[in-house]
Amino acid sequence: MNPLLDNIAWNTLSGPHAGFATGTDRARRYAPGFSPIVGFANAGHPELDDLTPFCAPGDHFYCMDWSGSAPAGWRIDLDSTMFRMVWQGAMPDDDPALDATSLRPEHAAQAVELAALTRPGPFGPRTPELGDYFGCFEGDRLIAMAGERMCAGTLREISGICTHPDYQGRGLARRLAAKLIRRQLQRGETPFLHVMRDNEGAHGLYQRMGFKDHREVVVRVISPC
């Protein structure tokens, strides 16, 4: 398996997404407005003090691949685990979401509202700038979306997969994810994603689609105090 995957946040923030990030040569974060994710050169021993000058009051960050006590000046707001999954399925037969709309800056407010309602993971108004993002609309209303976030080497994350509760059960988000998978495979990329351990329904769906567990990893929400 690609070794970049085992510290994907750092390899993204210090690599392809360095222009969207801020920090030091030991700790980096997405800039304000993007997904509040942080990465560390040494994931097991994060240099949180390096991030302090780049934080604002009320900031909360998602941190992966690290366990242990928080250092002085920081607190752990959530401590859980998630599955990091990698695509091992076949190429989808065709584009399953021909009616999908490419999300643009004018859709940002709706995308943030949908993410706040469905909680697919860390999301910000500028997150769709990180890759391809597609949505399904009913009239002018965004009802489902999925897109791309972290990347390193040939690895490309599928993220933000969600459907408004009033429209679930129609396979909308699954079709959007499959559209992204097909596009990534055609570019020679390897799709991967994250799903919380307690989200058994989504975990099972992704397995049926063709994703396999790479490993279970720690995920935390941390904040300066």
C-alpha cells in the first residue's frame, strides 16, 4: 500500500495542498475557510505548539493518527476512531450521475448548510476548491453532494458525501461518489475515504461499492485553550 496514506494529512498539507495551508515545517493546517484539518511531520508526536501562532479564538481542528495526552495549551474535544478505506473495486461501468452539477463558489452557502445538517466531516465554505465537487439539486435546492479533498501522489480522497434527510434512500450520494471514483480511476488515481467507526451503514455501503479497510485510525477534534 502507498506509504503516503499513513500520514495523509501531512503529506497533503505539505505537498499538493501547501498553497491552501499555513504552518511550519513540522505542523500545518488548512487555511481558514477550508476544512479545519491539521497534519504533522511526525503524526505520532504532533508539534502542537507550532500551530499556536496560526490559530484564532474558537478554532477547532480535526487531527488524525495520534493518541496520547494533550500538551499544555490544548484540549481534546472529541476522541474516536474511523476507518481509512481504499478502493479495490472495478471501474464503474458508466457515469452514474450524468445530471450532477459541478459546485461553484455561488453554491458555497448551500454546501455549508447541507454539511452542517448531515455532518459528513470537517467542511468549510472553500472546501470545494480542493477538487471536483458535484451536487444534486431539486430546483434550486442542493440535496446531495460529494467531492474531493486530501491528495498525495496518486491518492485522491472522496469526501463530503451526504444527502439531505428528506431525500435519503434514493442513492443520490452513492451515485455522486461513483462518478468521482470513475473520474479518478480514469486519471490513474487511487480513491480513498474515511468513515467513522460508529457509522455502520455508511461503512457497509462503501464496502459493497468496492472500498476495503486500510486500517482503523484515531481521529480527534482538538482546540487551543
